[in-house]
Amino acid sequence: MKWFDGPIPAAIQESRTKRVVFIVYITGVDEQSAKMNETWDNNQVSLTCKEANCVGLRLEAKSEACVQFSQIYPVILVPSTFFIGLTGVPLEVTGGYVEPPEFLKIVQKVLTMHQSQQSQIAPPPDGVPVGGATPIQDAPGVVTQGASSSAPQAHPQAQTKEETAIPLDAKVERAKELIAMKQQQKEAEKKEEEKKKEIERRHLGEDINKLRQWKEEKNLQELKDERRREKMEERKARERVREQIARDRAERNARYQKEKDEKELKKSAEVEAKMEAQRAAEAVAARVKSETARIQFRLPDGSSVTHQFQSEEVLNTARDFIEQHMGNPAGHVTLQTTFPRRQFVEEDMSQTLLDLQLAPSAVIIVLPSRSSSNVSKPNDGGSGVLWLLVAPFIALWGFIYNFLFGTPPQPRGEYTEQPQQTADDNERRQSPTRSNRPKTAYKRRTPSKQEGNIHRFTSGDDDDDDEQATWNGNSTQQM
């Protein structure tokens, strides 16, 4: 933008002479003024003002010229731009920073208003100054402002003659009248000028009120926009926080699941290792157990003998051992198991204890064979009779030896005799004795009933008072 270099009156005179818009731009040293300077330097804005022949004056905010201008047109904001028309009334006033496209629209609007105003106001006649001053006829010797310097002057000789012809008093009166007319004209002009200034002041007040209202609306809109931006930023911040919380929760769940999986894997590995160790220990124990076979022999007299054999030994070894223990060289004994019930035959004697499932432990019942069970047959040899004669003495010797020296300790790993309950003992235990008799009077009832020296048998169907009676703890009948 090309600015006017002269003072304010010269700029006003040039704008009125050219009948163009007078632009006054108040600038400062703040950031908005710097941005507004860039708007004025915009090519479109400068070209539009240049084509319209606008007269632009740039004033600093703290300069003396700006102070003088603010006395007529109050300056409220810095930077601000005043578009003044032909009548001296501002067509538009802008305050603050305005972007170039919006400011270009404002300039075009001002130019349109100026054209309409220019068509309504007629140009001044020739010979009349543009500022509105008219030539005033003044008294002789009195020079009035605004008189035309090119007006024709009377001949000096004719003027001298007229002055000599008119009396002095008439001249004084004429001068007084002219001075009074001049004063009246000045007063009228002053009143007209005051009226114009009042009109301009009112228009300026309205423009200032509009500017203030526009500024308030703009500030309110800026506050609304700021509030809207703050709400948007707050909503975005909340969304970011929610996303961060969701990510943290997902990471925490993933970490927890990973730790849980690791713990489960570790635990399963430990359990697997423990089970493997247990299986190995069980395998070792089973192998150790399978190497030996602990067999308990139950003899016909109710006693038992326990002995350990190698699992690879055959069943015939066990039979020889029990025959030697029983001292029965007369014939072989019969071996059988109870569960599962099985009787071993001669073909089984050559099989190992492991193959016969007698390892690691088993119970074998020893029964005398049929050939040696009956000792009274005439075809038996003399050894059976000799054994019957010697057996009482051997039993007596064993009793005396145990009574004097006690039971000799059996070597570990050979066998142990465990006395078993015989059938006689069971029958004796099952026989009714005083120790296992019922202790209540009702349960001690016998199938007979005594009345004096007479015993009478009773049955469970008898309706007796004793059966219907109740008994307490000390066998006393309750009435």
C-alpha cells in the first residue's frame, strides 16, 4: 500500500479534490499490528485501493498526528482503520487484525458506498474552492481568507476618484456593515460547522457503538469458539485417557495371563518331574520288590511261616523249603492260593515265582497230599510209623527247650512262624460264656421260665407281662 507523505490537512484536501475515499490507518508495535501490516501489504488489497485512487494516511499510535486525529475521531483499538467519505463521516471502521480476504471484502464494500454517496453529492461549481470556502467581498484594505487571487482589480485612478467622492463617515458605516455581515456569516458558518460536527459526532458515536457491539459479539464468538475448543480438547483428552487405560488393562491382562501361563507351565513341569521321580522310585521299588518274593505259608495246623525267595526261583524250591520245615519226607504237599483260587500242579513246579505272579508277595496254603494224608494204610512205609512214635518226644523236647531257654531268634530273611487261630479256638470263642453274655435283663432271657422248682419253656409269641414291661439300667422293671 502506498501511503500519503504529507500532513493530515493536505491529505484531506487531496482526497476532497479528487473526490475519493480518505483512509487513515492507526498502527502500533504489537503482534496484531504486525499482522495487519501484512494484510495491507497484500497484493489484492493494495491493487484495489490503487485502482480506486484512495488517499491513505498511516499514523503511529503514540504520535502527535494520531493524538490530533483522535480528538475528532476517537481511536479505541490499535490497529484500526478509518474509511472516511466525502462528507467527513466514516463509512467503515475496522479494529484489530483482519485477514486479507475478509479485509478485501470490506474495502470493496466501502468503495461501493462511496460511489453511491458520490452520485448523491454534486461537484462544487467552478471558481469555488473544494473545501467549501466562498469569496467574500471585503472592505477596502481588508484581505479576507478565501478570496480569489485571480479576480480582476479596478483601475487605480477610478478607485481614487470614487474614494474621494464618498464621504468618510459613509465609508466607516460601510465598513461597519461589512464587518457585521462578515461576523454574521462567520457565525452562520460556525453554527453550520458545529451542526455538521454534531452530526458527524453522532454518526461517529453510532459507528463506535456498532464497532463496540461488533467487538463484543466477536469476543463472545471467540469465547464460544474457545469454549468449544476446550470441550473438544477435554473430550479428546478423556478419550486418550480411556484408550490409555484400555491399553494398560490389556497389557496388565496379557502380563497376568503370561505369568499365569508361566506358573502353570512351571507347576506342570514340577508336577511332571515329581511324577517322573515318583514313577522312577516306584519302578525302582517295583524292581527291588520284583527281585524278591515274600511268601507266607499257612500250614495245616493253623500256624504260618514267612520266607523270602528270589523271584527267578521256581515253585519247586518253595515246596522243598516248606517240606523241610514241616519235616515231612513221606511225600509232597499240595500248594494253592486263595485269591485267585488256584491249586498248583506238577507242571507249575518248574515255573518261576515271577511267572506265577507270586512276587513280590503272596500267601500260599499248604495242604497234605492225598498220598500222605492217610498214615494208617498198609502200603505206607515204616517211616510213617516211626514218625508217629518220635513226634511226641520231639514236641516234648521243644516244649522243655522253650521253657528253659526261650524261643530261639529266627534269622532275618528266613521265616517266621505266626500262630493262627484254629477252628477249636473259634468255636470256643463263639461259645456262650459269661464274658460275652448280654448284660441287659431283657437280652439275658432264656427260653425257659422258672416258677419255684418248675421250669416252663416259653416262646417269642407268649404275651407275658415281662415282655411288655420296660426295664431300666439296673434291671428294675418300670411300672
